[in-house]
Amino acid sequence: MTASSTRRTTAAHSRLAAVGAIAVAGALMLTGCGDQTKDTGSSDTAASAPLADKLPQAIRDKGVIKVGSDIAYAPVEFKDSSGKVVGIDPDLAAAMGKQLGVDFQFENGTFDTLITGLRSKRYDIAMSAMTDTKDRQEGIDSDTGKKVGEGVDFVDYFTAGVSIYTKKGDDQGIKTWSDLCGKKIVLQRGTVSEDLAKAESKKCPAGKKIAIEAFDNDQQAQTRLRAGGAAAGSSDFPVAAYAVKTSGGGKDFQLVGEQVEAAPYGIAVAKNQTELRDALKAALDAVIKSGEYEKIMKKWGVTDGSIDAATINGGK
């Protein structure tokens, strides 16, 4: 999910102001964008879609872009009480689909397997609050530094940092990542929260390393923290803020400290799919230019992460 390293962001304080807006977005979760996993007959509208001719012919013929996504990361992508897939990513995908004349069909998978699924052609793209990093672009395992694949290209569409949260009223003196030494943190496997925790643990004194418990999805980590099984949790700021405002009616968690490492979320595309990549960029730019992008950001209370134009491989 978000970026790697521990540089603090100058925008951290302004982004914390978005927490209140995210609470409003919680009320909208039941009236979200609808189930993006269903075919809505894009073939009937492809002819009138302004950017349809930019897509590879094979995708135009199918009328569907298969999206690998970890659909348990509110408010970015999650299922509402009726089981529909809603959130920032599904809403953006639906808007881009109108430009391209295709449906974006979201398929659920664990976050740490999405790039593998892209490589095996199970998915056409991965769109799941995935941070655009050089390691992912180049196919490098950030834990070992070894090359494990050909890498992916990213079409960047949002900016977010990483946050720490604790049980409400029980921060155990945690304000920064270094305060986690000697304590346990829960988080989602394969995310940059995990990378940050591992990197920080190496700096801790002997006998006071960070105990890291990683889960398949962020909701499992939240459940563990809620039950008192750890001192803190970590996830991308929009997700942490959403959990703070909605879990237990706002009584379960609190944010501590500042965001670190604001970095772009990107739509991941296989390196050899440059035509698809460029079509997605054109569609996203059109959605931004039309004003629909900003409406989606306002709906979910995350305008501080908005971008002005799509970028390819903008991650560092």
C-alpha cells in the first residue's frame, strides 16, 4: 500500500485535517458506486466512448478490464453492507470506463499476490491502493533487494502517506516509528507499513526489536488491535483515518504522530502492455479534466491526496 522509507512529509498536518471529512464519507458507503464486478453492457456504449480507440483491440473486443484488488481496504475499495464493491478505486474505474467504453471488473485477491496475478495474466491491471515504488517498477523484492520479476509500470492517480494508530486512549507513548521498539504492531502483509516496521526494527536496541504480526488484509489487523493483541497498527493514511472515524462509532482507535512518506498510488500494468497503460493514463487525465475526479475525492473525504494530472512511474 504506501511508500517505503521514513522521510516525514511536509503535508502531514494538512492531511490530518481530512479525517473529519472522511467521517462524512462513511455515511456515503451504502450509496457508493455500485458493484463494479458486474458487466453493465459496455459493448453498447463503446462506440460513443471518446477514448475507446486507444485500448488494445483484444480488450475492446472483450469489453472488460479485469482488475486485481484486495477488496478489504476502506475507503479505497471494500464491500458495503449489501456486498457491493465500493470506494475510491471502483468509482474512479467506473469513470474511466465511460471514457474507454469498457467495464472494470474487480476481482478479489490478497494484496501480496496481485502483481503475481498480473504477471500470470489473471488480471489485466492491479488497482488496490498500491504504492508506485522503484522496487515494484523494477521487480525488486524490497525485503531482500533481489530481482524477482520483470516489474510493472504504474499510472499514478492519488497520493497518500503511512500512519500509525492505537486503541483510543491507550497510545502507550507511541508518537513515532522509533517508539515501537519493544512493542508489537499489526499490519497487512506485503505493504509498505510492513517494510517500514522491518526497517525500524533493525534500528532498535538488542532485545527491544519490534514484534510484527502481518495479516492477509487490514481488517484482520484492526480486529487484532481492537482485541488488545498489539500496541499499534499501521496502514495508509486514508485507511487508518477511516478506521479511526468509523470503527466502534469512532470509539475504538486514534491516530498517533504524523504521516510518513507520502507517495503515489498507481494502477499497475504489465511492462509489455504499453498501449493499455497509455490508454489508462489518457482516461484518467480526461476524468480529472472533466471534474469527475475531484467529485470522487470529495465524496470520500480525501481531497488532500488529489493530483492534477496522471503520471507514469512517478514513484521514487
